[in-house]
Amino acid sequence: MRLPFALCLARVIGFCWVGSGCVPRDSHEERQPSSPPAAAGSDTVPPVTPAPARAADDPALDGPFSDSFDRAELGPAWRSTSPAWGLSEGRLCGENARNHPVWLTRRLPTNASIEFQAMSLSPDGDIKAEFWGDGRSSASGQSYTDATSYLTIFGGWQNQFHVLARIDEHAPDRQAIKLEPEQADFTRSKVVPQRVYQFQVERRDGRTVRWRVDGVEILTYRDAQPLLGPGHEHFGFNDWQVRVCFDNLRVLPVQD
């Protein structure tokens, strides 16, 4: 296991980041829902060249893509919306990003499988990623109700819930599992700090998003109005407050 490291953060102008009590509803560390939600390769990182100015200009991913993060700089394969993100000891890590993700500068096909390793360095868990988003946006306020993607949140809200949501992580139609301490059922167990988890999120039929961790299906979201086309073609890693690290990303286009 590689040791965690400290990351110096810059303050982002325009957000109230003083302490942790700015707007309690909007913090995964502080907010608790009023009632529990229902359970429910071959293409590697390109040479260092300037990244496209717009997500719409990003190249389409029509074959396998992988990134092991074994380098010094993040590079043009990624578009960061916060200085909270950086590389260390072969991992992509972030802390206190406040829902400002780092986006892959490749446009996903409608159907794809996205796999990666993820780790939280906090007992609060809270490992977050975005799928089929716009590749440039971040939270416009304290509450992340304006995402452009599907979101997975593993051990969110102080390790209380696993959540798979569309656009709004607080939405009433989100899929969620209430977690319990010392639970034998993996789908209901809390995130263990410094444990490396294997994530897989895929869509094969253009509308159903399936999320697995360590080979176990966590949640599924069947979308009557699926996120498709321009504005919904990117993948990103995200974070609220705790320190999280990601590694060994692999994206594969799939056929229905």
C-alpha cells in the first residue's frame, strides 16, 4: 500500500469555504436526509499537447483507453475544474474539491464500461465519480443539484449511504442503500479507509447504468430519459471534502 500524502489546496473564489457549516444541506459530511432513501489497453495517454478549449472539441473514444497515472503531471488527457487535484505516487488524488471534478478529455460512446480503483483516506468514505457528463462543469453552488451526469457516491454522507443518482445527488428518485456498521452484506457495509476498491460502471442498452464494486452489483439506474449525446459524453472523478485517490482507469466501448 502506498502511503497517503498531504496536498496543499488553493481557495476557490466565489464559494463559502469557511469552516464546515456554511450550508449544512450541501455537505456530505454534515447533511443527513430527512428520511432514509429507498434501497434499491491499447489507447494510452497522448503526448503532452494543449488540451481542447471546449469539451465538444475532445476526441471521441472509439477504442480502449487506459491511464495508470504513473507520471509527474496530469497532462492534457484530463481537464481539472479545481486545483485540488494532482498526481502522487502513481495515483490521481483530490481533497476538498467541493464538487469540482477532473474530467477525462475523451468523449464516451453511448455504451461503455468504465473501470478503476478507488480509495478513501477517511473513515467518512465518500468516493465519488461522474459518468456521461459534459466534461467541463462543476457545482455552481454549495449543493450539487446541477450535475450533468450520473453520479456514484460510495459511502456518502459520512459513510451512511451508497448512492447512484441522475443530475441531482439529492434527488428523490436517486437509488440508495442505507449502510450499517459491521454489516456482513457487502452492499450495506461502510467504506473502509485505505482499502482499494475496484469500481465498474457500464451502460449497454443506452439507458441502464449498472454499478459494481469488487464484482458485486451495488445499484442500477434505469433512465426513461437517458443522458445521451452532446453534453453527456464524458467521465470524471469527483470529491467533496475527504481525501480520495484513484488509479488504473480503463474505459472500453461496448456493444449492446
